Amino acid sequence: MHALFVVFHIIICIMLIAIVLLQTGRGAEIGAAFGGASRTLFGASGATTVMGKITAVVAILFMINCLVLTYYSGRPISKSIMDKPVAEESLPKVPEAKPVPVPVTKTEEPSSGVPASTTDQATTESADENGQKVR
């Protein structure tokens, strides 16, 4: 709807420019810059021409269309989907997570009573047949 009024506004603007440029001048216009012209500034100017009436109608349409466009520009064109709250029923039900039991394995502990991960490197190293150290 907004785009329709914008297109209509552009057409009215072009029409108004063309109609004003097609009109003939009336002497010195604007009261000959407030000097002593034969016609008064806003006084009697004779009969209204057809082009004058068309200009008045197009100018009124221009003003009304400006007001309509101002009204539409003040309103949001579309609403955000983020404004709507999510209904609880629409969410899928997820079962509660239960802890999984971890299998316990027995490990042999060293004779010293210290776990193998904390023993000193010197106690875990041994030599093979050729005399090289093996872990």
C-alpha cells in the first residue's frame, strides 16, 4: 500500500511541474516586485482558466498524498516475529537426563601404597638386556 502511494506521489509531482510550466505568465507577475504594476498583487485577476483549475486540483491531490505518506511513514511497516511470546505447548517435551553409571574397574596398586601416576621416574625405569633404560 505504501509503495502505491509513493508511485502516485511521483506521478502527481511530475504532473504538477508540467502544469505549472505550461501556464502562461501574466505580465510582470508578483505585482512587478511590489512596484506600480497595473494589476494588484492579490487583487482581481480575471476569470480562472482551465489550467489554473487543473493546477489547483493537482496541488490539492499533492497535499493530501503528502499527508497520507506522512501517516504511513510513522507506522511500522511490519512487525517483528520476536515480539510474539513462544507458547509452552509448542515446545517439544525433552525427558530429564539421568546420570549414567560409570563402570568401576579394580587396578593393582604398587606395593609402596602410592598410586602409579605419582611415583617417581627413577622407580619406574628399568634396564633391558642391553643396558638401555625402558619405561
